[in-house]
Amino acid sequence: MKNLKLWLGITVGVVALGATLVGCSSDKKEGTAATTSSKPGEEKPAKRGDVTVSMYDRGAVPASEGSYEENRWSKWINQNGPANVKYVPILRSDSTKKLNVLFASGSAPDIVNEYNTPFRGSLYDQKQLLPIDNILQYMPEYQKLLTQYPQLKKAGTKPDGKLYEIGKVKEAVPAHILLIRTDWLKKLNLAMPTTTDELLKVAKAFADQDPDGNGKKDTYGLNMSTYSEQAINEMFGESSSSSLLAWDLKDGKVVRAWDKELASLTFKKQLYDEGLIDKDYINDKDGAKAKQDFLNGKIGIYVKFTGGWYDFIMNDLTTLQKNAPGAEVAPLGYPKSPLGTFTGAIDNPVQMTTVVNAKAKDPEAVGRYLDFIMKPETANKIVNGDEGTHWKKAPNGCPQAIDPAKSKNEVSYAYDYTMFFSSGVDKCTYVLNGFNAEVPAQKAGMDMYKEVQKLYFDPQREYPGIALGDHMPVYSADLQVINTTILKEKGDIFVKAILSGAKYTPEQAIKDSQAAWAKAGGQQLEDFMNKWYQENKDTAFLAKDAMIIAKQQMETVK
């Protein structure tokens, strides 16, 4: 069990084992093709080309392994792949700035791996990108993926109708969920809340009625930091965050979701005014304080980001039950609000990662390199290392680290070489396959996550937003200035409304936010959004597409 846990955290992902692992051959030489053929009728190998590729520099390569430019995995790729590859490390914390400099100087790499959606959009606007439609002939792996997941083509196609972006499919997981202390419900004789009004009453009871029985008023009904505030927004059908405005569809048109913003703001102000959340929530930017309060048995309804579900089950719940003996936790679907019943946001299952420089000198070599890395056997090799040395098969047939420390030192730093590999096509990467059903605690974790999926991927619930954040349209530079100004002013106004008591109401905050919106030129954003939606509603990757993928993947692991 210990090895399984560490494998999940260290290898960062696993891939299909069905294909034979590509071995490191001593008679391969740089400058020759990865495969050779001398049999009659077989196609001769393509000429080996030269490719430059950006990759994130996360400072994770141990000195004993070399550097991002040259290490055991970059050497293996060059020895076994179809091209001579030169890697260009880009500091992760400064990637877009550095890439802008490289493009401006005409020295950007052929293949650019970058998660930042607006940045990739700006490269398209500047005509810095090469459409990959003609390169696909050298990328059979991606062609298969586009057939299996046509949503990838939707997400990668630009307004001119050509395919520019390469992406990967990941497991669809809820971005954040509600967990509730069911032992507190039983102690206070309360039912599971099904509406937002009931949720507020339960939260009040958890804060006021001493559910932990220590004779002190030291418990909270709910937590409200970065992720948890977004979850509260979603309960009322609005998807705003620090980087996104809340949009809605009404009568076929895109409009600001003012009514939903008012409802969620009113709810948050009630939580604050009635002392149901930590009064210092505003300073808990990353939710670390809230997590500690939950683990110490002081929060009744906990908003959790679903990343690291195995660690949550095996470590966090153990800590909670140690600190609060008898603690019982169950997932809680978003309760019905006056504006509808919603599911939560989905952590993007179709993530665009990669574009090709318009000045790439050898597009064929680019395509063949991308295809090589996309092969499951290649990605398995890079992500997990060598079978027998770094990993063995777990009881469920998936890779399990033999020596986690060895894997961390020799393998885990190489994950970004496979940045565009679709781990989501392999069930070994799914949350449920990280557990051993023969271990009671892990079986309980599996059952709890199945309940999470049932609640948060319920097709009867409405998705809170038009599209996932990464798939919203990219603003031009001038519109982005307007968007940033509006977000900043809205954030300040809403915080003021929550903290100011009765003298500054949510209704007044919405009026002031609308005035700030008009003054900053918000109508230009609305016009842009409507133009985008009318022109792309049949081809864009929208929320319904993400839900289809979630359902498809859930069927895979039944």
C-alpha cells in the first residue's frame, strides 16, 4: 500500500501497458532512423531530421542525472526516436515572457509546449504558428486520438478553420466538491441538506451548536478560501474566478450572469455575517488554513479540490480521524439553489498544450517526433522508467514503483517530455485504479469516489458556465486590459460587500460593479463574447463536450 501511494505521487501518471516497451538499443546511432527496414515491399525509413523543442524547466533534474538538455531520457529519445532533438528549457515561472523574447528574435523552437491558453492564442493572432493539418500524415497516433475524441479537433481548430493546437486527453474529474461531517449531522439530528437554504441552516448548526462536544464555540460551518469560494459560486450557477467573469446564456445570447453573481454574493455574505466561516478567510489564499482546520475536526462542510484523492483518503482522513475520533465524512452534491441545480466545474479533460512554429524548417520531422512521443510505449518508458528496474505490475496490472526514491531521482523529472501525451486514454491513470480494492481503507476510498462521480457528473444537473475556462475565447490585447480592470474592481467591490456588514449590501455591490463594468467598456467584452458564440457554438469545445468525455471515461472503468 505504501508503494502504491508513493507511486501515485511520484510518477505523476501512468500509461497503457498493452504495447511492448521500447528498449534502449546499443546499436542505435544518432543520425539514423528509429526503425529500419530491409524486407522487400516495406517502406524505407524517413530521413532523420532535426527538431528543437521547448520544455518547462522546473529545476527538478538532479545533478547526477545531468540537465534538461541532456540526461538519460533526452539521450534515449534521441537514440530511439525518429529525429535529432534539441531541447530548449524554459523556466516554468517565466515561460511566456521568455517565449515572447524568442519569437521576437526569430529563435523560437520548432515545437512549443505551453499550457497558457491566451499566450498560444496571441501566437496565432501574430501568425507565428504553422497549421498542423498537413503534418497529421506523419502523426498516426494523433489521428487515432482525433477520431476517438473529436473534441480535441474542436479545441485545437482556430477561426480560420485550420488545426493549430495539439492537446491531450486527461481523466475528467470534478474541480472541487463538498464533503460533509455526517457524524455531526447525526449528533445534531440534522438531515443531509438538499437546498442552499438548508445548507445555510446546517452550516449554522455546525458553527453554533458545539458539534464536537468540547464546550467551546470553535467550529465552522464551511470553509471559504480560493477554491471554496469558486465552489460556492458554482452552487448558484456562476463560474467566475480571479481570472474569469461569469457569463450566462439567455435567449441564445451571451450576457453577464448578474443574477447569479448576486445570489452567490448574498450567500457568502450570510456565511460571513453569521460567523459560519473563518472571519480571516480573506488571508487564506491557498486554503492551507482551512485544510488544517478540517483535519483538526473544526469544519463541518469542507470544500475540497479533488486533486490527490488517494492522498486524501489514505492520509487526510486518517489524520482527521486521529484528531477527531469517530469523524465520518461523505460527499455532498451541490444543493439546489433558487437559480437551479448545478454540477461543479470539471478539471479540464481536453488540455491543449502544444503548437508548431510557423518557421519550423522540417515539418515532417516535427510530426514524426510528436508521433513518437505520443506512442503509449514511449510515454510509458519516459513516465515510469524501466520495468524491473523502476517499476513492476501492481495487482491491477498497472505500473507500481519498486523503489519510490529511485524513481523520483531517475524518472519523475522527465514527465514534461511527454507533456502532450494523452494519459486519459488509459484506465491505469484514472483515480479509481490508484486504489487496491482488497485493502478495506482503499476500498472505502474507491466507493466514496464513485459516489462523487455519481453526484458531480449527474446529467440532470446544469454545468455552471458556457465552457471550461481553458476553452473560453481568448481576448485581444485591448480587450484583455478591459477584462483585467473589471475583474480587479469587481473583486474589490465584492470583498467590501462581504466584510462591511449591513452598511454595504450585495444589491449595492452589484449596482456598483455594473457601473464599473460600463465605465471600463464591458459592453465590448459582451459584444465579443456574442460574436464568438454565434460563430463557434457548433464547433467550439463547450461544457457539454466535457460532460460527454466524463461519461465516456466513467463507462471505461465500470
